[in-house]
Amino acid sequence: MNIFNLPDLGEGLAEAEIRTWHVHEGDTVAADQPMVSVETAKAVVEVPAPHAGKIAKLYGKAGDIIQTHAPLVGFEAEACEKQGGRQDSGSVVGALPEGNVVLDEPVAIESAAHASPALKAMPAVRALARELGVDLHRVKTASPGGQITAKDVMAVVNQESVANAEQLTGVRRSMAQTMTQSRREVVPATLMEDADITDAPEDFTVHLLQAMVHAAGQEGALNATFESEKELRVLHHEVHVGLAIDSPAGLFVPVIKNTEKKSPAELRTIIHHFREALQKRSLKPAELTGATIMLSNFGTIAGRYACPVIVPPLVAILACGKIRDAVVVREGKMVIRRMAPLSVTFDHRAVTGGEASRWLSAVIQYLEGKVV
């Protein structure tokens, strides 16, 4: 049997979760035919067949997490089409390089169904577990000899009913890991200020993106990345803004590449594309990487100021809260103006308070139309 391993999906990710199989054991597939949809920390990706052949074995089922370069699909050896005298090694998605890789050892997949000795339970207990939807592999017992009882099964049901637990997967799992990394590595500090946007253009999100580009030109310290282990700061000339977008599946951060070169109309088109692609879960991995700074426009929902979380290796994120009408003093008189609350969180290891203050001031100057 010839083994096709889970490819490196182009982002150096260590694992992926199987979402949907499009083929079954015994099926005959054509080269490049979609075999399975997998969810990485960044997107849902379809993995195509590396060559034509008959499928002998599928390693894993929907919900399983499989490591990159671990066996994914087994093909019948005599049914594989040779290309250049070698067969696919499953190293990248698409046009795959070839090599003979045959593994006889079992695949290591994180699934309860693949790991456990024989279960000890009476038929009535097994029937109860089936009726209640309890996987006996997850049941712990203190009974002598490891015998699972009805009480053990009910304990699992009661625990799940009370906790209403949800195993984090895919994007939410990635978000949890990223937030933990940020908490462990970043030294955050936050500045907050209001901008008078009474006379700002109607498309404020685009206006805000342009303000970030202007600020990067005035103070480049926040448009940067920082490698903690090497204590290496990299200032970027191009402004690639990661746009935080909320969704039922979790937080996505597609990246507007070369924001400084985009017109307002182009920026709006890109934002619209991101939102449509997010609804269809069709964002490409390349659209989710490469940010040099982030923007969170959470005020479209609720909230005024915030201490947004920096995603390493970035050093800054700008957040805009809910825009409001406020009474302010102008030339000694109280007037009502349209105000946008801004919060910028920066990594104080790589950015000074003065640099962050100058950057935020440049953003506000642009938003208020004071830049010539």
C-alpha cells in the first residue's frame, strides 16, 4: 500500500482537523480530485488526490486531529499512476513532488476511538451508554478490575449537562493558543484618546486604514514585528493591516497587503471580499498571514475603549470603539461633535511610550483632517 501523508499546507502548521471526507475506502479517484476538507488554525483547505488510484484506507474520521506529514490516505499500490517513476510523498498541496513512502506502523491520531484496551462493561451498561450518547472510552471508573457501571455512565452525563462543555477546535482553538502566547510573551501598554470625526468621510473604516498608513510614515516603530527569542525588531516599509473580523466560528484576521498603495475604493472592495469569503469559509491561507499591524473596529458592535490583545510577532494593534455624539469645548463654547474613541496597545519591549504617542497623534491628526 502507498501512503499519502497530510501535506504541509503552506503555512508551516503542525496539524489539521479533518472536517469532511469527500471519498470513501474503495473509491477510485482522479489526480487533483478533492479528497478531504481539513481545518487548520487559519482556514478550511481542500486536500486533492496526488495521483489517480484506488483508495485502500482512510486514516482518521471527521473531528480527528492529524499531524502534518502523518498518514492521511492509503492507495492500492498497483492502482497508482506513476509520474516520473516515483509516487507522491505528500509534501505540499497541488502539484506534489514524488517519492516512495510506505509506512506499516499505525498512524498517531488524537481520537478516543483509536486508543484504549478492551472495555469492561455489562451489556446493559453498554446499552445505556448508547442510549445516552456516551462514549465508553471517555468513562472513568474506580470499580475493582476497571468494570464500568451504570453509575459511571450517569456521572459523565451529569458532568456534561452541568458544564455544557465545548471542545475548542479549528479557529477557536487557534485563538485560544494565540491569546495564551500573547499573555506569555508580550509586555502590553495602552494609550486612549478621542478623535473628532465630525467632518470625516462616510466610510470611516477606510478612513481609519488610511490614517494608519499616514501614521506609519510619521512614526514607523508600530508598523513592525518583534522576534522574542532573538530580541530582534524589524521595521517594515510596507503596511500590511490585519483586519480583525468577528464571526460565529471565531476571530479571523485577514490581511490587507500593501495598504499604502490602495485607493479608498480598492480598500472597500477588499473589505467586502473578506466578509463574503468569511461567510463562505473560503478565505485563502495567504490572505491570513503577513500582517505588520492590526486594526479592530469593535465599536460597530459595542464598547468605547479597550486594551486589545497583540498577536505576536506584531507590536501594535489599534482599536476603535463605538462612535458617539459628545459635548466638547471648541473656542470656549460647548458644541456637539462626532467623536471616535481610539485605543492603541503596543508591546513595550519594542515600542516606547513616546513612539506610541506620536503614532496615535498622527492617526488623530489625519482623522480630523488636519493633515495637508
